[in-house]
Amino acid sequence: MSPNSCGNERLALLGGKKAIPNAFAKYNPIGKEELAAAQQVIQSGVLSQFIGAWHEDFYGGPKVREFEKAAANYFGVKHAVTVNSWTSGLVAAVGAIGIEPGDEVITTPWTMSATATAILQWNGIPVFADIDPETYNLDPKSIEKNITPFTRAIMVADIFGQSADMDEIMKLAKRHNLKVISDTAQAPGALYKGRFAGTCADVGGYSLNYHKHIHTGEGGILVTNDDKIAERLQLIRNHAEVVVGDKGVSDISNMVGHNFRLGEIECAIGIEQLKKLGGLVESRQALAATLSEGLQGLRGLTTPVVRSDRTHVYYVYPMQLDVGQIGVTRDRLCDALNAEGVAVSRRYQNIHLLPVYQRKIAFGSKGFPWTSDICRRPVSYAKGICPVAEDLNDNSYMGLGLCIYDLSFEDVQMIAQAFQKVWAQIESLK
Ligand SMILES: Cc1ncc(COP(=O)(O)O)c(C=O)c1O
């Protein structure tokens, strides 16, 4: 099917044939290596070996330790700490850096909700800064504007697969004595100035949930070069309150632990998955390059911008529409693409607009922590505080989740042809 022949056909939205008649295969990086590794653990009968007490097994069983060693090696850090989800990882990270109730943590509205709720879980106050309109990551200038005497940390998200502007953010943090956490859930294997995204902050890490580049069903890995943070992460992961006495830990702030432990089967799978990460990232990058080539020249459509000092691993392939140039609304265009079989989404996230922040109801029904004395100033979550993120969500953003499908080059060419078809007949959508 050439773009031209396709371009002359009636749009599927208007009763024509779909450009992509069949659904794409689901992304599945799990193969025989993972099967064998999981089977071996099942045969051993030891599906977890953690003990929530100061004991040799406080650090987990052999697969947990092997996976953590492999991950620390791979990402080039001193410590890797596995957790049963990246949401748990983020909660552990906020506790480990020593957030006090009422401390403000600056974060992004353009992320998955767990980035910000991890702050709330320790009664920290999320403060939303705006994003860079090209990379969708926190804009250092907006971070700086939001720093107050109560700010203690910055929670960065390396969204869609590209690192935030870490040098600028770390410089800012140093100047204001702030800790930095990288939520690199979506960007394992992405590079920032030759270093892995997630490793430039005080603590960072990756999600291992089922639609990430590599996964263990559910899970996460924290990475840090800081010995004290690593110990606190391990404690929060595994019932800190019981362990600190016998372990001789003197700083017991935030040593209210959880069960955030990842099992032996998941870690055995994770070891195999990690070996595949480089190859999976490369193939995703090659697919994205083919797609960008196929979308060249479509009026009013901007393909992803990748900064020259970093790489993108395309968890999501983000685009922007200039509807003024195109002449039809984003909804109409997305409806037309969806009808052709291209599952573009027309919004991402504006976390600050969720009911938890709009109504300021989080713990209990009386507005805690915002109505309590620990919150030392009124913090606004009103629409308008993040104009770039809001405008992208309301008007111009459009994304394609490359994480969902097992796409071949032919599939990507078909997607590009579907775009070409819609653009060739834009007039019929008016
Ligand atoms: C940016 C971001 N942060 C946090 C999470 C939470 O990760 P998990 O699902 O492993 O808990 C996700 C999951 O998609 C995410 O994309």
C-alpha cells in the first residue's frame, strides 16, 4: 500500500476502509529465558526469602540480591534496591531523603499520579512547576520560581522516555540545598550526557510494570550512589521500625516501614529482562526513527524533539498539532486517526487538576495536610499555575504509546501511511 493510493481513499471516519484493518500484537518482551528462570525459582520452593527483622535475610533471597547487583552494574551506580512497584519505590525515595511533614517538594503535573502522591504519603506538600513545551519535562526556570523557604526537594520525571535537564536541575538543587529524586519509570536505558537517566539525581529508578520496556509484571528498581539513602530505602522497604534497633540505626526519622519487597520469581525474570534492555531500547528507537521519517512534511504536525545531549527511548511517541495551520480541531483529527486504526491519545496528564488537589482532600476528610499547621503557606493548584502543561493537554498534544504494541517496521509504515491518508483529506474533515 503506497501512501498515495491510500491517500485517495475515503477516510474511515467518513465511511471508508480502515488504513490499518487489524489490531497490532501486544508488546511482549518475555521469552523462554524468563520462563526458565521463573521455573527454576518455583522448583526451588523459595518464592521469597525476606525477613522483616535484622537478620541475614533482611536483604532478601538470592535472586533479589543477584538482580540488584546486576542492576547496579548495568546502570553504573553503587546501589540498586528492588521494590514491588515503582509507586512503592517513589514512596520509599521520598521517605529516604528525609522529607518532614509540611516540606514542599516541587514536581511536574505532566506525569503519572504516583509521582506526586508519593510526596503526599509522607505529608509532604506537592508544588507543581511547569514543563518545557518541547520535552514535556520540568522546566528549570519554573522550578526556580516555585522555590520557597519551605522547599526541600525536587521530584523530576523523565517523561515519555527522555531525561529532564539534569545538569540545570542539579545545579539549582545544590544552590538551594535541595534533594532530587528522578522518576525514570518511563525511561530505562535513556542517556543524559552519556549517563543513564535516573542516575544523575540523589535517588532515581525505574518501573517494571507490565507495559514498560522491561518488566516483571509489577516491580521497580531504585538506584543511588548514596550509602545512607540506600540503607534507608532498604529499611523503608522492609519494616524499618522493627529493624532499626537491632541494626543500630541512629537516625530513625521516617523509619516507618512497609512491605515493598519484590519476590524471587520477579527478580529472576528481571535478571533476564535486564540483559535485553539495550536491544529493546535500540529497536524502539529504530521504530521511532522510521515513524518520524514517515511523518515528515505533514503540515502542522510536530514530531518528538530530542535534545542533542540525550537519547529518547520512546515509551510514548509524543506529537503536537498546530490546529490553526491544520484547519480542523484536535478532536476531529484524533477521531479520524483512531478510525483508521491508529490509537493516538489526545491528552496526557495535568496531575494538579485531579480532585485530590482541586478539593484538597487527601488523608481523612478535613483537608489534611493543607489545612494543618504543618502546611506553612497556602499552596495553589488552580488551573493556570502550569500554563504550558495545561495548553498542551487542552489543545495541542497528541501521543502514540509505543509501549503498548509489538510493532514491526511494516506496522510503523502503515501507521505513517494512515497519517498521510488523513492529512491528504483534511478538507473532508472540515
Ligand atoms: C512516570 C511514572 N511514575 C510512576 C509510575 C508508577 O509505576 P508502577 O506502575 O510501577 O507503580 C508510572 C507507571 O506507569 C509512571 O509512568
